[in-house]
Amino acid sequence: MSIKRKLYIGFMCALMWFCALLTCALVAFILIYVLVKGIPGISWRLLSSKPSYLSGTIGILPDILNTLYIIIAALAAVIPLGAGAAVYLNEYAKNKRVVRMIEYAAETLSGIPSIIYGLVGMLFFCQFLNMQTSILAGALTLVIMNLPTVMRTTQESLKTVPQSYREGAFGLGAGKWRVIRTVVLPGCMDGVVTGCILAVGRILGESAALLFTAGYAHALNGFFEGLRSSGATLTVALYVYAKERGEFGVAFAIGAILMVMTLLINLTAAAVGAWFKKRRSL
């Protein structure tokens, strides 16, 4: 090997390590900075109370509940729609041109800025369907945002199931739906569950679309009443406290909570995927 070739390989290896270390350093800096600034502001009173403008109390309990409400409502719609669309495209659709068009449309939807989804959700759900500004309107907007992600993730997971599994089940006399239900879906469940958990992470971190559809209210409501009412999620509350009210201590506390929740969601996705792969290999 020539000296010039060795220098080129050494330079590329050094550049690769520099990029990797720079990426890790940036992630570590953001994590440490947000946690150091935010953890001191987290208290039981902050987590268990609602804000009161008369007494000056600041609490994020309504925001936490609104976040849970919108996650539950969005997942209840996006999982059956996304998984069902993926099963149809991969197992039932015969016209490959139509399948490619739908896949291209899904990839295009994935690249649209979230604030455009918020504008469309405000015009369609809040005004045209007369839902007003509500958690339900925000959840339906998030369904449209996350539908391509769940659909494409499920579709790619379905493609990993060997065709011989399907042929063996058909040879034993099983019908199409029985093969999908008992052979195909269990064989790709790791990818499906991982995609759904990652969709939760995107729902958790969304704010631009919810500013137009879910609103800013900090009222404490039950689940069904909350779906019909305006409500701020944790990300929207972070924006309100930092931008509108100048409460940066509360904003950093909410940021630390969101950071920890995002890390837990990513770790859960990795653990669930590994568990399903281990179970499938047994």
C-alpha cells in the first residue's frame, strides 16, 4: 500500500472519529445543560398543582394530563389506520403502481413542516368541522402527521417476514387473513411496536401544530371533557412560559421533564424491539 493511500485512509478515519465525537459532544452538552438548568426547578408542587393567577402559583399538572390525553387519542386512531394501510399495501394490493404512488405520497407527507399541518388542522378540524380549539382537534392533526411514519415502519417490518412462512401456512390450508394474523404480524411485531413507540416520541415533542389546534388553556379536566376543551401540552406550556411569560426556570423544568420522557421512550423502543427479536429467534 502506497504512502498516499495510507495518508488518505488515516485522514478519513480521523475525520470519521471527529464527526462522531462532535455529535456525541453536542448531544451530551444539550442533555447536561437542560438537566442542570431544569432539575432544580422541578418540585412536587409544580407537578401536582394547576396554575393560579390570583395566588401566583405555577403548576403543570393540567399540561401533563393534556399531553397524556393527546397521546392516547392520537394512538387510538393512528395505530389501526397505519397498521391496516401497511397490511393492505404489502399483502393485498395487486397494482404495484398504486402502491408506489401511495408510498411516495406518504414520504412526501413525512417531509411537510409541522406548522403547515397545524394550519390545515385549524382550518379543517377547528373551523370546518366546528371542533373549535380542542385536544381532539390537535390529536386528529397529529394522526395525519404520524400516519406516514407508522404506515411505512409497519410496511418495512412486514417485508422482513420470509415469503416461505406465508407459503408454508397456505400449504397447511390457512386463509389469507389467518396467515396475516397468526404468521406475518407476530413475525414483524418488533418493528411495529418500535414504530408506534417512536410515534409517541414525535407526538410528545410536537408543538407547532398544537399551537393552532389544541390551544393554550391550563384547565384541569377529565379525559372526555378534556378532549372537547382547549388545553396546552407540555411543549406548548414550555413555549408559553418561556416566550409569553418569561418564566425561564419553569420552562427549563418542563424541558428537563420532556428530555427525560424522550430518553425513556427511545430506551423503551430499543428494549421492546430487542425483546421481540429475541423471542422470535427462540
